[in-house]
Amino acid sequence: MTRIAVLGCGAIGSLYAAHLTRAPGVEVWAVDPWAEHIEAIRDHGLRVTGLAEFTAAVHALTDAAGLPPCDLGIVATKAQHTSAAVEAARDALKDAAVVSVQNGIGNEEAIAELLPRVIRGTIVTAGAVTAPGTVRYDAPGDTWIGPFEPSPARPDEIALLADLLNRGGLTTHALPDVRGPQWTKVVFNAATSPLSALTGLTVGEVCTDHGLRAQVLRLIEEAESVCERSGITLARDPRDAVEEAVLEAYGHKPSMLQDVLARRTTEIAVLNGGIAAEGRRNGVPTPAHDAMVALVRGLERSWERP
């Protein structure tokens, strides 16, 4: 039996937890502080709707102190909660290989400060928790995983996780270097999400507005310069992803816009902030990304006023 812990049971964590129960010989444990969601999963199972329809038997906890020792871990929290979530589960994951399926750059570094074997991951799967205990499966995009270079998991652990995710119904690719797919997603998100969050417009509206489209392209160009200096080859041209978003996800509200609408702290620090940090390490100026960080953080500060 392979025991897997999923930290963070929002839309992505719920989808991964539920699908992994469909792989043979897997026991899934999920941890999330949302008590109503966890109670519903305990009482009725984790229900998946949308592109798949099934109910999964998942061991659900609000406190990671109850986790048994696990073989694999999946971190699916918001980036700003990574360290706290992993610290809480550290005893159960001390002998596990742990992957991040989160947005942005820097999550693997946070995990590696606490655990020895880390897997770099990136996904384009999408969904939403529609009610406690229920997650809607909206988009079946692939998953890419590979070693996190400074503190890599073993090749057999990466291969095992990829096999289990594939058997569970989530198409997964194990690669020796997954930075290309990871940065491809980060570049697209960083070029569109903050503009959506600042304007209230959907991704499609941002990408078809003449003035905003120019800013999208400027953000892409800056990020490409960072990737070139860092030796990262993108998996595809981010401009193609922009065109695809207009055609296939015109009305999509990215998670950063959803956070702003709910007045929650955003993941700007690991998206545009992550690109800017990599630029500073390699001597590449990123004024457009720095501006996005400053603007979104300023918006967040405004919520603190009485």
C-alpha cells in the first residue's frame, strides 16, 4: 500500500486526493483547516462532479498532527501557507517524497527547508469547490513532475507518483527537468492574473483590450529574458497560451482576481515576485513585474483601512 498525504483540500487538492483513490493500492489522507469541508468528506466521501462523476473515500483531517507516516506528499495550499502546512505535517512526511502542485515560483524551496526529498511540479488542471465535500472538475490539463534540483526526490519516487496519478485518471509526465513546463505556466499567469485582479476583468477581457494586451506582452517579454539568462527553455510560446485563453477561457476569473474579490492575500509574491527575484539573481531588470507586485500589494494594503 502507498499512503499519500494531500496538504490543502481546495479545488486542486480535492481533485488530486479524489483521483488518487482510484489508483490501486493507494490510501489518501487530506488535511485542510476548513472544518465544514472536512466533515462532509468524512461523512459522505469526497464527491467529484463535472468532467468526472464519482465519490472518493478520503481520510480527512483538520489537523496534520493526526497524519500517519506517509510515502508521498502533495502540497496544494496557497503559496503563502506552504511553510506552515509542511511544518505541521513534518513528522508524517519526514520519509516521504513531496511535490508542489501550487502556483508560482519558490514553493519547492519552502518545502526543502523542512523536508529532504522534493519534487518540482506544475499543473494546468482546474476546478472549484462548489459545496463542502464537493469539487467540480472543470479542465483536465496535464501534470508535469521532476526532481527539485537542490533537494531531489529519488527517481523511483517520482516515477511512482507519476504512475499513480496516471492510474487515477490525471495525465502526468515525469521529466528530468520540469522547469520548462513550470515556467511556461508561471509566465502566462504572471502576464494576465495581476491585470485581471487590478481591473476586475476576466482573462479574455484583459487579453482583448488593446491597452492591456500591450502590458501582457511586455510582461511576457520581460519573463522570457529572465528565462533565457537562467537557462530555462519554455515548453511553448506564452503568446500561444494567450490566444488559447481568449478562445477557450474568455470568461475565466483567475485565482488572483477571486482572491481580490474576497479580499484575501494574493499569490503575487510567487508569480510576478518570483520572476522578479529570479531576474535579480541573474542581473535581468524586471520593471513591469516589479510594478505588478507594488500595485497588487498596494491594493491589499487598502483593505486594512477601517
